[in-house]
Amino acid sequence: MRRCWAALGSLLFFVIAPGTLAVYIPWSITGWHLKSAFLGLDALRVVGAALVFLGLIPLVESFARFVWKGFGTPAPVAPPTKLVVCGFYSRVRNPIYVALVAIIIGEALILGDERMFVYAAILWLFFHVWVVVIEEPTLDSSFGDEFAFFKANVPRWLPRLTPWAGPASSGASPNCNCPDRILGSRSDRFDAHFGAPPQ
């Protein structure tokens, strides 16, 4: 039952947060009007479509992982009780933020609208400030060495080529040796503000 409510909450928040950032705001900027392809290369529209598709994968999977591994939602009002360090979080600490920016850049390439690049840059800057000023200090105080260990092994923005195998792979205590290891915390609410689990 708890997972059922978490799934419903995550679905609602998915519509509200990523729906606003990756659908409503881009629509308000562009009206979905197709301009000439950048540099006259229609192939760039194909690249843009690929970015949108590739961005949707970690976006959807990460929301689902909140439910199945974190027993909660990305919404601040109903945060997960666990810090998830598996799945796409074993490659990058902010997979949902990265996914949203990738989707918006993809939309810019599809539509041939340079304003979307400006929007993507502003959104990433907001995410970066939010993470550095609010999330990471809070998680440092909440998780201590556990979060520091995670942070030392998983990049903030540029994904690892290979997934982090978990604390045991770096010589941590033996009870932390599962790639799907979940570290307990209430702090998921912070990155969850825009759909990403904590750093």
C-alpha cells in the first residue's frame, strides 16, 4: 500500500515538475513552432530527438526508483526515507537534473530555437546553485561520512563511464557491498524539489 501511494504521488509530481520544466515552459517560449534547422542541418533535429529520448530514460527510471528503492516520492511533501545510490545514481548524483537539461537541449535542436539553449543554461545554473548551496551542505550534515563517500565516488554532473559498484568497491565496511545499497535519510526532499534524489 505504501508503494502504491508513493507511485501515485510520484506520477502526480512527474506531471507537475518535469512537465512544467520540459513541456509547459518550452511551449510558452516556442509555441512548438519549428524554425529552420541550426546550420541548415536537418541531421541536428535527429540528434535533438535522440537527446530527448535518452533524457527520458533516466528521468522516468529515477522517478520509479524513488518508489521502489526509496519508498517515497520526489515531492518535498512526501520524500523518500532512503537515499538511493543505485541505478543512474551510481553514475551521476543528479540524473534527473541532467536528464531535464538534456531534454531541453534536444528540444532546442529539434525546433531550431536558440532561446531554448538560453533556457537550458539558466535552468542548469539554477540546479547547480540549488545543489551547491542547499542540498550538499544539508546532506553533509545528515549523512556525514556516508554522503562524503558517495560524493567522492560519483560525479555531480558528468556521468561516470562505469557505474559505481557501491561502498564496498572503495573499501568501506562490508555491510555496504550491494550495488543497490540504499542509505537511509530524510534529505531526499531537497533534490526532489525538481525531481532528483539527493546528492
